[in-house]
Amino acid sequence: MAAKKAGPGSLKLSSVLDLNEASALHAKLLSMRGSDIVIDASGVERLGVQCVQVLVAGANAWDDDKKSFAVQKPSDAFVKTMQLIGLDTQILVAKEI
């Protein structure tokens, strides 16, 4: 499974987020839409572009809904992958609403 529910409004990402996990991550985010969310990325060891796309789309959807969407404690692998594909991790940090 791409992610495990860690509590109300929180989501702990799996260690491997590749193409095979993108659909499961998408489904988990959809099930949580409409409420503020905190995503724990501390255990991510591999991050594929498809899952980055799901997370960025999620951040945009939460922004449209005027809800908080924050990725916290990103692992080194998470940050390095974001940098390699040319994205700033700040796009996934909650904005003041």
C-alpha cells in the first residue's frame, strides 16, 4: 500500500513510492480530501515522478479547497528526488489560508 493512515488528517508515506504505488497514493489522498492533511515523508527511501505528480496535484486540490496540505519531515531521498526533477519542496508545504 502506498501510504498508511497515521491518524485523523495525517498520512505516513511508504518507503517506496514508485509507479506501482501511485494509484494507491491517489486513492488514499482522495479519501482524505476536504480536511487539512499532514503528510509524514520521513521514511521515504525512493520517490518516483508519478508519485510526485500525485502529491503536487494533491497540494493544488487542497489549495483550491482552502485546506492545509503539508509534507513534514521529508527524508533526504525525498528532498534529493524533488531537486533532481527541478521542484522546490516548498510547493508541498502548507500555505497560510
